[in-house]
Amino acid sequence: MVNGKIQNISIKAISCVLPENIVKSVDRYSDFGKEAVDKIIDKTGVESIFQALHEQTASDLAYIAAKRIIDTKKIDPKSIGALILVTQTPDYRMPATAFVLQHRLDLSDNCICFDINLGCSGYINGLFTITSLMTSSSIDRALLLVAETPSKRISSLDRSLSMIFGDCGTATFLEKESNVEPMDFMFKSFGDRFKKIIIPAGAYRNIGSSYERVMWNDGNVRSDYDTYMHGQDVFAFTIMEVPQYIKEYMIAKNKDESDYDFFILHQANQYILKQIAKKIKTKNSKIPISMHKYGNTSSTSIPLTLSYLNEVNSIKDNFNMLLSAFGIGLSFAIADIKIDLNNILPIFHSNDYYKDGEVKHD
């Protein structure tokens, strides 16, 4: 496993933005039938998701999240030296969407910008990347934007995924600060299983694939331009391997579940989360579950769950947390960190989008 420790950098704010459009799972009765829908609700715990407008992108949600932090905390945009966007649904094939957001947020030219193409474990990977960048540079302030609109890359006829995945945009503002608790990280990657969660076409492999949606062997209708997940193998990974990696991390750090106030886990499936709680021998109350309201929001699920915890938890404090995310790649990540719930903004909803993002041919 890959380990890392970051000193003297603090999370000063987290902001999450959802689209206004809510889709309740029971509204899909007409699509898949009551029995099938009720089974999915019972299995996954997802009662509703939020879907972006056709014109609205992941970066639109991330922009609003970042702007809320800048305005609320009265931050000078010119003081921000790095902007990293984690997304698998960018605005364009090129350039990186981070540059679009640098422009929209009116950041300085003295700012490093780039995208990271990663899903489920993207928040933790992005957090380690941006804090490492700050540690080794003159950058004092940075924005980590993590945003995803999986509804745009999933077939509406795929009952296994379309009811589960929701859209969200987040922003995390970081600043150098002395005498704060270090952040500790651990990562694992399993590239031999890259086909387990995949969109086969749309880039430069499998060029010329048909856009026609047809019935696949798993009984769902999709094209090669839609997301495919091998449910059984991904389920086995999360149930069998993920708890073991979490336990290995705690043993290596001479810790156990009692050292953490909360375990903030990627919101893959409610049953999976409860099984992980059982296997690492912690109480269900230590693992907040937000996916009943928002679904699986890919790389944004950890900051969104932190925001949900802030809304439902009566105590606002600086808590010891173990963040863990797992999925596409396949990948696994951990962040051992202290997070002050007072630094988390209320969840916001918006249908705004960037009207100047259209490229014309005149």
C-alpha cells in the first residue's frame, strides 16, 4: 500500500451543491415495475437522487460550491494558488475543465490548474494531491473541486444504475496553518480489474462503437457509451476486501475503531456500508448514511456525506474521522483526518449553468 502524511494544512471550508431536480425512486414504477423498483430500494437504500438539467454540467455545480465558499468566507480569489477538479464528466474533451473554472472564479494567473479523471475514490486522491502540491510549493491557499454528473453517462433504461447514481458538485478550501493535526493517507490500486466499472466507448479506444442501446447479458439496456458495472465482482470487492484494508490500516497505525468519532465511507450501497461496519466492529451510528436522500454521487459522496452529517448532527465539533472510498479502477483510499463541522456550509440546490460555455462556429 502507498502511505502519505501531510503536515500544516487545514480544511477551512467544505461546500456541496445539488441540482434542484429530485427524482424519487418510486417515480420509476412506470419504467421498471413496482416489484423491481421496491427491490432496488430495499437493497441499496436509495429513495431519491438529484439530476442536473440537460444544459447543466458537473463544473456548474462545482462553480457554485466554490463561489459560496469564496463569498461566505470573504476570500480574495487572487490569493488562491491551485485549483484541482476531480471529475469523470468534464465540460470538454479538452482543455481541462479546471481552466474554465479558474476563469469563472476570477482566480489569478499565478494559479496551477488541472483535472483528475477519477470516480469513487477521487475525493481522497484529490485531497492528497492538492495538499502534497501545497506542501512542496509556495501555494498557501487552494481549492479542491470534486464534481460529477453520472446521470449523463448512464442509460435511463439501466435499472441497475439509473436509480442509484445522483449528481453533485463540491468545493473544499484548504490553507496552510501551523500546529494543526496532520492528515494521513493510504492508497491501493487494482488495474487488473479496470473493466469492472467502465464506459467502453467515447474516447480513443473502441472508436466507431454504435450508439444504439441494446440488451446486455445482465438484462439491462445500454450502449457502449453508457456506464457498465459488473455488480457481483464490485460487490465482492467492497464486502470482502475493503473491510480488510481498513482493518490493516488501523493495525498499521496502532489504532482501532474507538479512535474515530465517525467513519465517512463512499456511499456505494446501504447494505455494503452496514456490512463494513459489522466487519470493522463499529456501531452503525458511527457510519453516516446519506445515500437514501442523494444516491451514490461517485467522487462527491464523501464531502456530501460530511455535509449531511453537519445537518443532522446536533454537536458541531472538530471530530476524528476516517474517510474511506473504493470503486472504479478498481481503487481504494483512506484519509485519517480531523474535520470541524463548523467549517461545513449548508447543502445548497441550484439549476444555474454557464451560458457562455457554448462554442459556436462563426
